[in-house]
Amino acid sequence: MGTPVYERILHLLEAEGINTLFGIPDPGFVHMAVQAERRGWNVVAPHHEQSGAFMADAWSRMTGKPGVCFGTMGPGVANLAAAAIVAAKENSPTIFLAGNRGREAEHRVKRGRIQYISQPQYFEAAMKYVGVIEYAHQADEVMREALRVCQSGKPGPVYVEIPIHVLQEMPDWEPLQAPDDYRLIHQGASAPMVEAAVKLIGEAKQPIILAGHGIFTARPHESVRALAQAMACPIIQTSGGTAFIKGMEDRTFSYGFSPSAIAAVEASDLVIAIGTELGEPLHFGLGRHWAAGDADRKWIYVERDPLAFGVNRKIHVPLLGDLRDVVPQLVEALKAVPRVPSPGLHAWIETQAIFKAELAESAPRGTMPVHTARLVTEATQAFPRDGIMVRDGGSITIFTWTYSQATPHDVMWNQNLGHLGTGLPYAIGAAIATGGQRPVMLITGDSSIMFHISELETAVRKKLPVIIIISSDYAWGLEVGVYRRAFGEGSPETEAHWGKQVRFDKIAEGFGAHGEFVERDEDIAPAIVRALACGRPAVIQVPVDPDKNATEAPNYAEYSSWAAY
């Protein structure tokens, strides 16, 4: 007897090192979910398919492999649509498995078909590939194409639809192929381009590495650390790449939000850009902090998408390839090119340490409600050394950029699209990916946590070490400032006190999590210590000053310089 299509799909995913599914296992995918659990997979059932897709995205970021989510026919697939748009903008190689009714429903004249729509058309714009397994024997072909496309060139989401009757069919299968039989596994840069890059590095006096979030989603941490050591230079974080390479914490500075970063950028004569787009948050590598010295500054760009080179600025040495292969090439080639540290490196490291200490000291103390800057300072000083940081929200995220005292090796947030509500699903996906072995701290606003607060139950059910710090201004944060600047006053729908009776700590307890309501800044760190020790998910709600939260977001001028709305 043959193997059912749903099990064959698991075999194909297992060959890629994937062992986790996110989705609500109702009739369309229940057999796949049960079989996956029998095979030792982790199957995570969220309370909303959109959350499941966000969890899959976070799992992918922590493993370097495509995440997989599914939705049943009709409403389940419809719930995935917004997450598909997010995955496209975040360059997330997420595989969306979509159920549907039997294909006889596709072209029928009869109307009023329950839970049926022609689904692919709604996903085509967001997806790198849309495929339908029309016949059981096509499962290998379609799934291999999905796996090939989502991991080739610029990563991105793919959609595979499987009619419910096809999932149950059991054809005879050809032998399973290994991934390197059907897709490009390694992609190094050409030897002449590596040689040209090494020549520029050897000539440079003040090189910098520009590190984007692609570094951390591809997981080549060790080779990037080796490159930074070989070049003896600072690492400048993009707004998306705000994690830290272990051992490089003191020489890593945040672009635009750190005086050391600005000084290093302005002094630089060579940039090696890795895992990042050269877009608006970087002023395209041309304007603002880059303007000084642009005529003499050289650029080396490591990028998988050949169409990205030269779009926003001239690239002197394009290194076309996967950073997991190209960075080791550079490290090996630089062994014969000894360097002394960049002249300004020591001073920039000292300046950064002083800057962080001054920020921590300047954050207002003893106020009630707590000032958002002090909340971030206290929470990040208590951040666990091996923790994963997740960010969500508007004003709280801007405060965290500036005032964070932590140097986490993994940070995730929805930077490219700025989609609120991803925080808790991201935290759950990250915790699942690490087997619950690393604590996860989510720093979020009260508006953003409300999007998917039901996933607290998922965290409790899975016994995940997730700590949620809620900056609670009882308002729509930054939007209050927008209304005040435009109209001189706030709006009843955005202004403070819209939900002053909302007690997230009590909601957490209702879900079976640990909850605390903290009103004094000196109690924040002890509450985090208790949360880490409680052995279950925890919510710490901290009321913050709504006026300060809305109008005193730090470095707002820098953020506003990204784009003129």
C-alpha cells in the first residue's frame, strides 16, 4: 500500500530538516498533524491561523530553515492572508499549506458553495510561488518547487494548496530525493569578486561591517564574528539587525541611534554590507550620515538577489551569493591580509559604553506612572544573558532602540512592515525553535499585545519560558502624538484612558500564566527575576505616563528621516 500524500509531504519537509508545524488541526490537516506528532514532530495549534504563520516565521528565524504553517479550506486560509503579506515584506521563507474542497468545486456553475473560494488568486501577489497539487503524484514536484523557490535568491513565502481528497490519496512514490538533488544548497561568490573585495579591505583604513537581520536569520554567527575579528572593525547594526554577535558586543553600534555608529559611518572609507537591504532606514547608503565622504567610500555588498545590486546606490564589489558561503570565503582569504584595528575603534567603544551608561542614568526615576525610558532601562538591565528579545509596538519599540541596556544574541521584530501584534506569536515561535531552553522576553505595548492575546494560552499549554513586559499607557501610543500635532488635541479613540480598567496581569492569570502589576520602577527588575523563576509564562504590566510615552519618544527625528509620509 502506498503512503498518503499528507505523510509524503512530511517526508519531504523532514529531508530539509524541518520538524515543526503551526496550524489549527481541523478536518483538512488533522491527519497530517497526528502523523507528524507520531513521527516526533512539534505540532503547535494557535488560536488564530495568522498567529500560526507568525510563529512559523519566528521558528524560521531561529533555525535558518523554512517555517511551515497551514490553514484549512475557506476561513482558515483567509486568516493566513495578512500573514502572507507580512512574510513577503519581511523576506521570510514561510511555507503556507492551504487546504481546499475537492477540485470538482473549482469550475462548478452552482453557487452558494460552503467554505469554498478560489484561493490562490488572493495569495499570488504576496507569494514567490503559488502551486496546487491537483493530482496526488504531483506532490513531490510541487513541494520541491516550493522548497526551491522560498530558499533561492531573496527568501520569501510560498503557497501550496492541497484539495482535501488529494491529501488522503496513496500513490506509489519514487525514492525520496535529497535537497541538493533538486535545489542549489551552496552559493559562494566568484573568485575574482572575492579577490577584489580582499583588495579593497587591504587598502581600507576605516572599514565597517553593516549588519542586517539576514545575518541572524541565516544563522552564520561564527563566520561573521571571525570576519569582524579579521577586519578589526566595528559592526553597525541596521534597524532590522539589532542582535549582537557573541564576543562582538562592545564594538556593535546601532545606525543612527548611537553616536559611535554615526562617527564610525562618517569616518568609514569601506562598507561591507551583509544581510540587509540598502533602503530607507539606511538612507539608501547615500544621505544623512553617509553624505560625508561618499565620494571616496567604497562598498562591498553580500547579497543573494542579483537584482538588488546598484538599485539604490553604486556597489564597487558585488558578492553574489549566500552569506553563509560568502562570509567564510572572505574570512579564509583575509588570513593572508593582516590588519591593525581601525584607528577610531577603541574610542568608539569607550564612547558607546559612556553613552549607554548616561542613558541609563538619565532615564527619569521615581515617577508614577513610570516613564517609558525607565521601564526599558530596568527591564533590559534584568534581561537574561542567554535570552531572546522580541519587540512589538510603536512608542515602546522606539524607546527600546535607544534605552536598551541588553546585548541579546537574538532579536526579532517586524521591522520592514511594522505590523503590530506579531510579538507574542514571534516569542512563542522562538521558544518552540529552541526547545524552551532559552528564556524569551517580549517588550510590547498594550495596544499591540491585544492583537493576539489569546496566544497566552498557547504559551501556557506548551510550558514556554516567555516573559511579557507590557508598557501600558492605555492609549494608542504614538497615534496620540500624531493627533496632537495635527489637531492640537487627541482623539477619543486614541487618547489616554481608553482601557484604564484593563488588567493584563489578571488576564494572564486567567490563562494560567503568572501575572504581576508593577507601578514603581524599582520593582520591575525583581518582578522579572520572579517571572524567570516561576516556571511558566509570565506577564508583567507596567503603567507608563501616557503623555511622555506619546510625545517624548527618543530619536524621533532620526526615525522620521527614514521617509517623509
